Amino acid sequence: MKKNDIKRPKILEISNSEVNIETFIRHDIYEMESNELADILMVPLLFTKATDIIEGTPAVFFNPASLNNDFWEMSRAVLNRVGKLIRLGEFINGDLSETIKKYLLKYSINEISNRNSDCKKCLIYDVDNNFHKLTFGNLKNILSCIIKTNADLHVIEKLNTKEKRNNFTAIFTNYIYDRDRYVHGHLFFHYDGKMLPILKVKSQEFLIEFISFEYEVFKDNLLTYNFLNSILNKVQSVLNDK
């Protein structure tokens, strides 16, 4: 897996000033045999000034009854996909934390920090006293230092060259960045000829942006999870053998 081959959310040409309406529509799902309530979908919709007329009807008077079963099935699937990526990100965060803990049982943070100037930056995390406060990104930075400076880990096929190690770190950085957008962003279905799933997020400069969330983005995020998970497992395996 290479960083540039992974499909990630793209920034859309929608400005926050163009947003006309943000709303929710409710869809109740009933058991087929008993007709009892089985689920409630609360689906977020976004209309912009450019798309506030749907089939000649102003969006403010949009009738949810005009949406067919294909839309409800699609919206339910998309809502589940975002939730799944968030949960998988939590698993990776947990695996990363356990990997760093195992490593610190064998090597002190002071020894690690003396390896090079980048590793020295790890001292600011004060891991001996504040490990539980470390963010996903903090842990990734520590791991990046470890895999680049510990030759024992270079037996791992996906880490056995400098290029592969840099690729791993870049992929991990992007994965965490996207995961944060899924956690803190707001999913909407934007009417643009059809209901397109998008996320309203804040950029690193705290500006409102809208990003795409196609199925290909979801699929490649799953593959990225597998890639990161497999390497973390191999790192732990090497540590267990030492």
C-alpha cells in the first residue's frame, strides 16, 4: 500500500456562506411481520443556495415522502460506514498504545530520545507521567521514531527500507487526520442532482470545509486499517520475541 494510492476525502467547492438549510428528516423502520417499530433513522440533509430548488419545489417545503427506499437504504449504510471507521480508528489507537507500552518496558524514553533530533522531541510528552494523556498523534510520533531507529524492527517486510518506513508514517498521519474528521465532522446528504454524502468539518486553520465521502473512500480506509493493524501486530510480535 502506497500513500498516494489511497483514496481520501476531497474538499468540495461549497462554502459555508452557500448553505441555505441544515435539517434532519426522520424515517421509522418497522418489523415486517409484527409491524412494531424496529429503528429510527435521523438523516441530516443540507441544501445550498445553488440547489435549494428540488424539482421546482423550494427546499424548505421539501417533502421527505418523495424519497424512495433506495435512499433510505443508502443513508443507513452511509451512517453505519462513518460509525465503523470511527470504531476502527479507536481499535488502531488502542493497538498503538499497547505497542508503545510494550516497547517502553524494554527501552526507556530517555534512551529513545537520544537516538536523533526527531526522537528528542518525544521528551515533551513526558510519557512516564502522562502516558494516559497522549493523543493518537502523539503516540504515532513516538512510534515513527521507534521504527526509524530500531534496526530490530526492520526485519518486518513492510518496514525494511527507509522508503517503506516513511510511507508507513505518512499513511498513519493521514489516517489519524481523516479519523479526526470523521469523529468531529457532521455528516450530511447534500442535494446536487442526487443526495450525496458529505461531511462538514473544520480545517487545521479552523475554517469550515465540506469534504466528500464516497464508497471508495470508505473501502480504502478499511484497507488502510488492515495495513496499519498488520504492521502493529508484527511490531508487537518482534518485541515479544526479544
